[in-house]
Amino acid sequence: MNMIRITVAVVFLLWGVSGQASTGAAEQVAAFPRVVLYTAPWCANCTAAKEYLARNNIPFVKKDIADNGRYLEEMTTRYKSRAVPVIVIGNDQKVLRGFIRESFQRAFAEVCAAKAK
């Protein structure tokens, strides 16, 4: 139920009530590289990563491996990891295993700089 509320909220933020794209939200999403967070409900570092991303208004795709076995398979096959969190920044430009705020900030800044070129 919470996922439905979040999805509806994101749709309204991006498209607005009138159906026109909201330039502020769309520009914010376009300004950042794609961030994918492989997570699980029992993972404290995953929670810390989600809170950090939300607090800093960094849009991200949450892939809960406990809810979707395909995400676990994708994480283990593509990123060779069996532990969460795994954070993918950009188009696989940076792959972080675990969450250390400073490491994320450095990797994120590097991908943002490369995107700006």
C-alpha cells in the first residue's frame, strides 16, 4: 500500500495534476545520474542508504531482493554480490557494495561530473 502511495505521489510530482510535465521535478531527475539501490527490509545499511538518498533529494530506484527474486538474481549475476546494499550509480559507472556515506558521495560526484561533460 505504501508503494502505491509513493508511486502516485511521484507521478503527480512529475506530471502535475494537469498532465503537463512539472519542469522542476523533471529537471531535478534529469540532473542526477540514475541510482539503483538493491535492498532488503532487514538490512540496516540499506535503511541508512534509503534515508540518505531521501534526505538529500536524490531520486533512486529501489529493488527489494526479498520481494522480487529477479532482483536477487540480477544482483548476484550482474554485480557478483550476495550481500545488500548494492548501489549502482549511472549506467554501471560506479557499483558500491555496502553503504558508507563518504564513499557514496565521492562516487556520486564523479558520475555527476562525467555526466556534465
